Amino acid sequence: MAKKYISLGRLSIASELLHFINNELLPGTGIPRKKFWKGLDKCAHELAPKNKNLLGFREILQKKIDIWHRNRKGKKINTKKYLNFLKAIGYLNKEGKKFQINTKNVDKEISTIAGPQLVVPVMNARYSLNAANARWGSLYDALYGTDIIPESNGAERGKKYNYIRGEKVIEYARNFLDVNVPLKKGSWKNISEIPKVENNKLNLKLKNSKQFVGYAKKSTHLSSLLLQNNNLHIDIKFDPYYTIGGLKDKSAGGLQDKAAIYDIIVESAITTIVDHEDSVAAVDAKDKVHGYRNWLGLMKGDLLYKGEKNGKKLIRKLNPDREYIDPEGNKIKLHGRALMLNRNVGHLMTNPSILLNDGSEIPEGIMDAFITTAAAIHDFKNKKNSRTNSVYIVKPKMHGPNESAFTDLIFEKVEKVLGLKKYTIKIGIMDEERRTTVNLKECIRTVKNRVVFINTGFLDRTGDEMHTSMEAGPMIKKGDMKTSQWISAYEDNNVDVGLSCGFSGIAQIGKGMWAAPDKMADMVKQKINHPKSGANCAWVPSPTAATLHALHYHQVDVFSKQKKLKNRSSAKLVNILKIPIMDRPNWSMKEITKELENNAQGILGYVVRWIDQGVGCSKVPDINNVGLMEDRATLRISSQHIANWLHHGICSKEQVLKTMKKMAKIVDKQNIRDPALKGYASYHPMSGNYDKSIAFKAACELVFHGRNQPSGYTEPILHLNRLLKKI
């Protein structure tokens, strides 16, 4: 909680937030302090009751659904009656006439370029800068440093550069060039000298000459050859004098390569979501200012990170644009950074940073909208992010059209207060709640003039699936969810609706996260399904993953794929609403124990970092010691799954508590030596300290009281216990 509040009008503002807004945020925007605070005061008091009513409507619907299922316990669900019931209570909205979105001033990174989308926690400056700079990535580094190249036949990774591994990197890269930017005759493997550009003409003959789009020279030789495929750039780097200085270079190097290619830089993270929500632990004014300050630095372009890595001083800042000469001899610049979107929080949470006139906390989403938009105004002058003076806000955890319409209202009021043109603020709709999925077209209709993004999120969506249908019966095992009927229908529906509403060439249709950052070989095999599904972006957990996932968008022309998909039959509503319950559970005790242990370990591994260290997202070892990117979405599904099995008698409270204590010991062992926790507060083991460990008790509360949490969300319990920990 804030130690000191300052009153302005009807608002009581934490002193650190007030100071940040008045002295850091507003200067340079042209927005007077008085205007900002008067506008926020009016809007917050006007909108807070509406926000509360929407949350109340969620609970009313949930209670009615619970009663409906309880009254039919043990009976097979009648699909027709179920649909009619959902329509009658206002859960299913009537679908209106066909329409097309009309969003204007959209940057090409969203409208016409298909590629990876990074998600990064805003409270980590180094990660944020790395993510923004991940627009361009070294293919050689990505190949050499991951399991893409097998460590067999002498190709092991080690402390010193391995020439055998380097040769395999070169081979892989040459194959990539042959497939995506082929020569008219022969192969890139046979190129034995640096190509020449004389009189702006390339002496290499490409199968498609239009793929040559630029170059750069260093002294007398070509240093960059810029090629393009599917709107993505490939920068082939040449240097005959490049020497390999050991593992630091992590590249094959010009001296090893017969054509003096020392790297291939590929356009990677086209867009990046800078996240204020699921990947951060921001519970008070101090936390919020930290996140807002980093976002402001990104928008002003002056964010710096100073630290150490491997005993050497490290400085991170935003990369400049990249300069080339085009085939006509003109100088050109390519954007050096990913286009940054900002994920605000949803409608549920409030925050003690600002108190309203009745002493209640401000809805956090309203506060986020004002402050993150004001920060983005700094970019309007230098256009280092958006070239169209648009502000991109991703809005999570909305339930249905009434809530997306409310978000539109928030943005409209923010625009008026800050003096922005209507529809300056663009919205990304996260299709991760059941009531949004089944009403997706009507959700889009409410924001048809500002929508730039829809995506699917398996984990949150599954969490809501479980909570909504908690009374219907015991849910299938978590691993089986991925192959259940409703999930495939849900994924298809997102694409179908987006295309039917005219998203192609205007807005993004996105897919979810690859959660295993160390398993890049598996990612390259599997994640190509996302562009094949018609998605023009998909989430990745790291810059390296972005570089490797970018290769998929060279293989698949997403916009051509979207044209074909427009003609397929749309996903059926009845399949989306197919509840993933086990009709006659016959799991063995071994199967039940395994499922409980897997869920409990994931819950504890994430919660102890969140509560004790304030880490909102990190690579958390799973029960098999495989590092997985965990955030509140993964926590939601695991806690709701155990809560569901408890409710339906698949397991007992005693059994679950025993499992939680057993897994706490494992998590403690994993965390004590985890380098990811260096720089944070000392780790406090949960095992042997169960009654005093705030983290352990919070994890248990998420499970044992999971049924009573609003929509199955984890935030209320996490925030309360994090505040207790900080006292």
C-alpha cells in the first residue's frame, strides 16, 4: 500500500505516482497537469460504477449456469436446451448482420507483415529492450546456440567455438536461402565469393529478381545483401576479414565460410506486446510506477539498462534504424525495432495507487488506459514506434460484447481528455474467455473502428472453460484438453470470424505462446501450424524463438492462406460449447496422483516466485525439470483443474494437501540454485514452513477456494498475499 496519498479533486493519489505523472509523464506531451487530473477524476468516477456492474453481471450469469448444471447432475447435456438456456440468460447474444472492420491508420507491422509476436514483462527493462530490439535477429546465433543443430558427431556446444557445429549452421542457413530466395541457377551452397553490386545491379541472378531490395558496402566490398520474401527481410552479412573470437561470436564466421558470409540477420519479432498484466507482479503504486516508467522510456526512446553479464558491463538501449541503398540507388531505412503494443490489465482488478471519493480503489484498467496512452504521445514526434501516430492497447479477459463496448467507451474518454483524434487508440481483443469466444463477432462489432488484433490463448480460455462449467462434471485431464473437440473449434472460430470481419490486410489474427524456450527444435517442427492456420502472428517467449519462428513465415504465405480459408465452412457453435468433462471417470489412483502432482508442482513453482520475489513471469522448471514459461494463465488452469476434481470427488482435500507439501519440497530444491532468481530477495523454502509460508498458503488457497474465485482468476489471492509479503 502507498505510504502517502495526496488529494486532487475527488482523487487520493499515491505520492510516487503523482510525482511520476506530473514530472516525468506529462512534460513534453502538451497536456496540462490540471486537465489530466480533472479528466481522470471525472472519468474514473463515471466509469467505476459501470465497471462494477459488468463484473456483477458476470457473477449473475455464473450462478445461473451453476444452478442449471446442478439441476441436471448425472444427466447427459441436451445441446438444444443448453443453447436455448444460454440465449435466454443473455450469455449468448444474437448475431447481427455481416460487417467489415473499418480501422484506419494501422502500421504495416500489423496490417501487411506476418511474423512472430514477442510478449515481454514491462517491469524488466533489460527484457523489454531486448524484445523491442528483437525486430532483427542473428540466424547463426539462433542455430548455433539451440537444439536446432543436434549435438552429435562432434557438433557439441562448449566453451570454445566448435567449427564442426559451425559447418552445420552454414549448411542449414544455405538450405534456408535456397528454399526462400533461390538463385536462377545453382545453389547458394556453391557461392564461393562475395557478390558484387555495381551500378546498383546485383551480379547474382535470383529466380525472382524482385527479391533483391537493397545493399550496403564497407570499403570496397559488399557488407550487406538485403533480400525480401513474404514481406520479410533477410540481411546476408559479408566480411572477408571477420575472425572468430571463440564462443563469444557464436557464429560460423567469415573466415570459415567460402563466400565470407559471417551471419544472416532475419527480420524476426515484427511486433512486441509490452505486458502490464499476466507476466508482472504489480500490486501497488511502487510497482505500477516501475512498469509505467519503463513503458515511458520505450516510447520516448531513452530507456537504458545498465548491468553486468558474465563479469562484463552491459548497456542496453533501443537499436537505431537500419540503412541500405535500394536497387535504384536511393538511401532507405528499415525500422530497427519491433512495433510495440501495450497490454493493459482487464476489468477485474483495482489498484491502491489511486483512491476514489468513497475510499475505493480505482479500476486498474482505467488507470492503465490513461497513463500508457499518455506515455505513447511522446512517440508521436519521433515516430520511433508507430509511424501512423496510433496507440496499440491489447485488452485481456473481457467477457462478451458489453465488456468490449465498455473498453471502447474507456478509450473514447481517454482520447477526449488527452486531446487525441477519435480512434487513435487501437484495441487488441484477447479471445481467451468463453463468453467472448461464442460472441466474438459481436465483440468485434463494438470496436470495429479501432480493432487491430484478435488472438487465442489456450490456457486462460481453458481456465474459463473449467470455471464456467464447474458444476457440469469432472474435467478431462489437462493434457487431453489440447485434443478435445471444443479447443479445435475455438481455434478455427477465431480465424473464421476474423476473416469474415475483414481482418486480412488490416488487423492481426494471432495464436498462442510456445511455452518451452529451451526446446526450439520442437518449436520449429510444431509452430508452423500457426501460420498454416491463417494466423498472421503467433506468440514466442524470447528473441531467439522469434528468429526461428520467423522462418515459418517464409515458408507460408499467410495472406494467400487466408484467401483460401475464407471459403471453408465456419466452426460450429455446438462444437465450441462442447464441455470437456469425463462422462464416467475411471482413472487409476496412479493417474490421479500424477495429474495432481503435475498441477501442484506448477502452481507452487509459479506462486512462490510471485509472492516472495515479485516475479510475474519466468522459466519455471516443471515436474520433469523442463523449463516452461509460466504466467497467471498457467496458474489459472492448474488451480481450476484441481478445484474441479476436488468438487467432484476425484480426489480429497487431504490428498491434495499431502501432494502440495510433497511438491513444495521439490520446488524448493529447484529454486534454491536457480540462476533466474539471482538479483531477487533471498529464497525462503516452503517445506518445513508450511504454516508460516505466505506463498504456500496462497497456493493452497487458490486450490481449495478456486471455485469461489471470480471467473477462476488468480489475481485477487495473489495480489492480497503479495501485499502481505511486502509489509
